[in-house]
Amino acid sequence: MISVTLVGSGNVAHHLAKAMDDTSNIAFSNWVVRDTSKVLHETTAPIVTDFKKIPSTDIVILAISDDAISTYSSQIETLKALVVHTSGSVNLSDLDKKHRRGVFYPLQTFSKKRVLDFSKVPICIEALTKQDLQLLKSLSDALGCKSVVISSDQRSALHIAAVFVNNFTNQLYRIAHEISDGSRLDFAILKPLILETALKVQDLSPYQAQTGPALRNDKKTLKRHLKQLDNENHKLIYELLTKSIQQTHGR
Amino acid sequence: MISVTLVGSGNVAHHLAKAMDDTSNIAFSNWVVRDTSKVLHETTAPIVTDFKKIPSTDIVILAISDDAISTYSSQIETLKALVVHTSGSVNLSDLDKKHRRGVFYPLQTFSKKRVLDFSKVPICIEALTKQDLQLLKSLSDALGCKSVVISSDQRSALHIAAVFVNNFTNQLYRIAHEISDGSRLDFAILKPLILETALKVQDLSPYQAQTGPALRNDKKTLKRHLKQLDNENHKLIYELLTKSIQQTHGR
């Protein structure tokens, strides 16, 4: 059984810890947290609060902020463990060279408030040797997850793609919220449409799934929408995304 | 039992017909289609191909293209029926005044290829009298749907909001598809994130649900992402939506 030390108490650490607590396939040996009040669920793992003394296990997972990864990995002593981080945007080479190094990046949006089926999260793994890659694959398997071997360059592109489908998409929801508020409409009426839009591309490609006035080049509607939008930034976003749809579909 | 004549064979008509076929609460009396090859499922309704002779029922639903609604409603003879259209962006007053008029707008993205639970679709209704509004509410109830009374002005704003959460969101998925293709990554890896992003705002507000480098004002990551994007239009969209997130959250 793979033994794991988890370092950190943020959103990713929280869900990873929960997933490890919920399976008997992994020896969740230590959870290193600075502030124990951030541990929000009953855990099977002993809590360690000394960030300097990391117990060595098969794998040490640094689920800490992007900026801290490089420095922290150089500050801790050399471990026998495979040391991995969980970031979408930090290069494997940013981990200190004295360690066996890897990446274990769960591609999902994590909030402590949300209950999540961790087994549905794809894990992007990277390591320097076949053995270490196999170890990360086994860890992913033990969590019931699908893993994909992805280079640091690919992960960097994937992280940008994730910003588009998550952060930017969520901001479009926010803009819709502002528009519905502005017309005294309950945002909730848009929720089935939001969900179906996401469900649609589980089966169809986004190219096939596209509909609407921009695709049809329905100039009358496009013009009226632009006239109706009173927020300048929303107008610009409307114009730019309309243009983008039309470029994609050769309109 | 409410009797209904449906006119049209596009995406909305297809799903509306299917929903009416699937319930015994509605007398689906006539389905008026020009081209019978567009009827893709076995229907309980008699098919009528003469667009000029509309049989009168309690309600006549014009599920035809936006541009055709006004002209068509003036070309058909005066009916005893309540004549409604299903469009998000056409004013109630665009229907010819000789009819009892209304709007029955199902707020969803419809594709013939997709199976859809129609009872989950919110119906935006509008009419000129209480009786007609009640009739549309009863039709919506008979389909198992929730209905909301919405004015033409509100519907117009709602349609813009729908463009943001559906067409524009789908275009962000498309851009992510281009980015993942560009790095030889399977777009499928992003699907759980796409779905969770939509599920998250079923419970949290988009404001609460936001995460990522724009929200954190993580300048290093924002700069690197912009440097990595090689499509000028994607760069502009990245900048504009980052700015929008930061304005919303006062960063």
C-alpha cells in the first residue's frame, strides 16, 4: 500500500485529504498543516504541525500555494520520498533537484464548501522516471481516478484552457447575473440553461454545440443586444466573443 | 384538456412536440410542418402541411424563425385561438393584433440530436389578459414545467443573459478545445471541470464561485498566460475577462 504525507490545508489539500480518508487503499500517514483549525473534517491521518520536519513516506504531496513550492521544496531536508506538487502552473523543475520529483495535478475547481466526487477528477501526472510515474499512476488508481501523463509544457497550456472553461465561464455567469438583476429577474431561471450548456459538450464538440445569433449572423438581434447593454465592458465582451464565434464558423 | 396546434419543425418545435407526445395531459391536435421529413419521431398529432389553413385550437404555437413571426401571424386568418410565439427576442406586439396574443418561451438550448428532460425547462410566459396568462400557465403545468410571467422587455434582457451563459460560454469551451488541440491534449480531460463549473453555480452565486489567477491578481501567472497565448483574439478575450473579474471583485 502506498504511504502518503500531505502538506497543506487549502482547497486542493482539503479534497485530497478527504479522498484519502475515504479509501482504504492508501496509507494516509501524515497531514502537515500549520493551522489545525483549517482541517474541517475528521481525518484518519495524524496531524503534524511542524512544517520543517516532513516524515518520509512513499510520496510527499505539496498541496501548497504556487509561490511557495520552489522555496519550500528546497528548505525541507532531502527525503527518500517522491516529492510532488499539485499545481497546474508550476514547472516540475521548480521543485528542488535534491528530491525525486513529480507532479500530481488534479484538474478540477475545488472549494471547501463543495462536496465533490474525487474519483471523477482527472489527475495529470509527471515524473522523471518510469518507476515514479508508475507510483503516481498507482496513487491515482487507488483514489479511483483516471490519470494522464502530461508534460510541464502541456500542463501549462492545459491550465490556460482551464482558466477559459472555469474562471472565464464563471465570469460570464456573473455578467448574466448582473443583467438578470438589472431587469428584476431571478438568476435561477438561467440555471437549467447553464447546466445543459455544460452537459451538451460532454457528448458534442463545442463546434457542433454552438447556436445563437452570432452563429446565424443575425445582424438585427446582434445590433439590438449591443444597443441594450449599458455596461461598456459587457459590450466589449459581447463584441469580442461574437467575433470569435464568427471566426470559428467562418461567418 | 388544452388543445394545441404546433406550427414549425425546427429545434424548439421538435422538443415541444416530443414533450406533448409524451404527456396525456394535452390534446396535441395538429402539427403544421412544411417538410414532413423534418418530423424525426413518431408523433400522436395529425400532420398538416398547409401553412395557410391553421386549424383553431385553444392555443396555436408558432415555433418558427424570429423573422417569420410577424409576417406569418398577419397572413393567417383570424383565429379564436390564443396565438403565441416561442422566441426569446421577439416582442409580443410583433404578433398581428387581430389575434389573442401571447409568448411561450422555453429558456433552454435545443438541438434535435440531444435528448432533453423538457420538464426541467423554465417557460417564460406573457399575455395580454389574465385568462390567457392562466391558459399558458396551465399548458406549462401540463408539460410539467415551471412557468414565470415575464414582460417583453424582461425577456429581451433575459435573451442577452442567455447568450452570455450559452453561446459565449460554449465559445470559451471552443477556445479551450483549440488550446488543448494545440498541445496535443484530449479535450475530454476538461469535461469534468466544465461540468463542475456549471454545477457549482446551481448552489453558489457566480460571485462566490470565482477562483483563479485573475481573482487572486496573480500577476506572474497572468503575464505568463498572456505570453503563451499565440492567437491575438484569444489574448484579447483573456485580457478583457481578466479585467472583468477584477472589476467585479474590486481587485
